Amino acid sequence: MSLTCQVLGVSPSGYHARKARDVDTDRPRRRISNDALLVHIKAVHAESKGEYGWPRVWKQLLAQGIRVSKDRVQRLMKLHGIKAKTKRRFKVTTDSNHSLPVAPDLLQRDFSPARPDQVWTTDITYIW
């Protein structure tokens, strides 16, 4: 035994301590494989209709009893392109509360002129 420890460069007490730790833990270090975890991640993501990102997916996995680090969930989701839906925020394009003069409505909402080239109209399209 001491010759083996010398060859490996460990002390006999270190060898016995490590051996005792291995006996005490009857579970593998990584409980669930990446492939099996990915199945759970995809299920949680689909269940949320694609709205959950990695923080909520991770919390849901913990709630289901699957102990996994958030870094691992984040890494697997990024690796496989699983992303949360992003919601567009409402952008205000018109401010009616101002002190600027308002142009008069010369057509009075009548867009059918009596003859050609009498009334011109346009539309404003916002490009952001």
C-alpha cells in the first residue's frame, strides 16, 4: 500500500480518507446527465409556452425536485438555443398633451373630392 501511495504521490492517510468518502457517497457526482436534463429543460420551457428563460426554468426544475446548478441550466439552454420570448414594450408615438398649435381639419373628414387634384392626403409611417 505504501509503495502505491509513493508512486501516486499521495499520503496513506489521504488515500484512506478518499476511499472512505467514496464509500459514504453511494450516488454519482453528477446525478443526471446533460441529455436527461435537457429533456426536463425543454419540457419546462414548452410548458411555459416559451416564456421562461433560464432563471425561471431553473426554479421550476428545483420545484420538481431536480437539483441542478443554475450555471448548468444556463449553459445547456444557451448551447441548444433555448431562449425566452421577448415581449415588445409599448412605444408611445403621439403626445396629445402639448401646447403647440393644432392644424385645422380643412377636409372635415370628407375624402371624396369633386374633381381630380383638388385634395391631397398623406400618411405618416413611423420607422424605428
